[in-house]
Amino acid sequence: MANFSKRLVSNIEGNFFVDSTCIDCDTCRQLAPTTFVEDGNYSTVFHQPENKTEESEAYQALIACPVGSIGVLEHNDFEFTKAKASFPMELETGVLYNGFNSEKSFGANSYFVEHPEGNWLIDSPRYVKHLVDAFKERGGIRYIFLSHEDDVADASRYAKVFEATRIIHREDLRALPEAEWVVEGEDVVQVGPEFSFIPVPGHTQGSLALLYNNRFLFSGDHLWWDPIRGQLDAPSVLIWDKEKLMESLTRLLDVPFEWVLPGHGHRAYFEAKTMRGYVKALVELRA
Ligand code: SF4
């Protein structure tokens, strides 16, 4: 829980505040953009919630914050409980954002896909009973897909409870040497008719994207939506190989998808044709 004595002076007066333990992971700004804004190396409250929707979103941010940097002066038990119950949060039927981002992955987003042949966890949230129970209610986890070495977090704890198969690329295997399914090389791996693993080396050598149903691209830290500039974006720092990153971006021109669901950065939905246009624009910008 946040500490009022560490409250950032940049917070506007009012109930919600951010303290100096913030790691600037962006999670709160994604969930409650009318309340939180980036300010230097932190997030801060620039507008206090004024209605139920804004208050709900601010409580969702408080719960998802990986380091407990968001606090309130007066706790609203009802809104807190409601916000907690909203996770995992359905983005579309059967595709969910988990919340409870983990400090171990620098606050990366993780996702859950319900599927009749076994559910998928994509990257790992914090290990919390609330999510364990929620995953049990939905039939457990069959596969845990790790987009790259940075976002493993508590994958092994979830794998142990659900006897799930952990999937990671050979080149990032050092982060999870006990993984049951090791993806090799740079060829696309088709898994049944609906899932494919797409190697996208660049940010790390073993970065992978998961394509589901030719609609949902779980992109790890390879690709995300930038709502301020209104464009897709990709890493410009922390890159293993810049040329490989460009190849991996270009590869996405041939991948049909409508949702980009990243680890870091904003998620977004556009019709496939529009999304491809954004991928093309990014490739041209980076060329
Ligand atoms: S979610 Fe928490 S750690 Fe992340 S930017 Fe917001 S306040 Fe900071």
C-alpha cells in the first residue's frame, strides 16, 4: 500500500495519490487515463475521479499497480471490491487481461485465453489467490506462453498449480530453463488451427508473439499502441539486434490481426486492414 509520507508533490490534491516508489510502468495510465499521467520518471494524479467510472478505473489501477504505489486517503471498500472482481477483465469473449501486474516483469501486462482444448496464460501476472481462483473457475491453465525472458514473473508458480506446459524460445531459455516446450529457430510454429508462435527477435533474441484466431496478436515487448502519437510503436532502446527488430516488424505485414495486446504499452483494436496500415507506417518510419 502506498505511503502518504512518500506522496509525490506533483499529485493534485484529493483522495488518490502516487508515492515515490512508482517504477513508471504505465499500467495506471492505461487503466485510468483520466486520473494518471506521466510526470518525469513517475506517474502522478493530475485529475481526481469525479464520477463512478473514473473512480472504478482508478481502483483498478490501484490493484494492478505492481508495487503498490497508488494510495487513497479514504478507502471505498465497495469500489475496491468491485474493481478487484473485475479482474481478469474481458476484452472480448474468451480473451482477458489479468491485472495484478508483477514487479518481476516491470509491471508487464498478462492475458488469458479461454479455449475448449485448454486455456492459455500469456506472460505472467503476480501470483495471487484471486487469479488462481478465477483461472480455476474457467477450467485452469493448459499452456503458459512466455513472450520473452523479461516477462516470466510467477509463471512457474501458476504452472505448478495447474500442471501447465510452459513455452519459451530457446534463445531466452535462461529465464526459464525448466520450460517444457522450447521453441527453436525463426520459423512460425502452428499449434492447431487457431494458434501460432511467431518468432520476432529484436528486443531480445528469443522474443515471440502469439497469434490467436488471426485476430489477437499477443506481442510481448515487440509492438504496442502509442495513444499520444496515434501509431504503433516498437522498441527504440533495450534492443538485442536492431536489424533483426526491423525484420521482425516487416514480418508482421504478412500477419493478419486486429488486436495488439502487448506486455508494455497500450493495447488497441482496429480492423485488420487498418492495423496493417499502422504496421506499414511503422516499418516505413523505422526504415
Ligand atoms: S501502476 Fe504503479 S508503478 Fe506503474 S506507473 Fe502507475 S503508480 Fe507507477
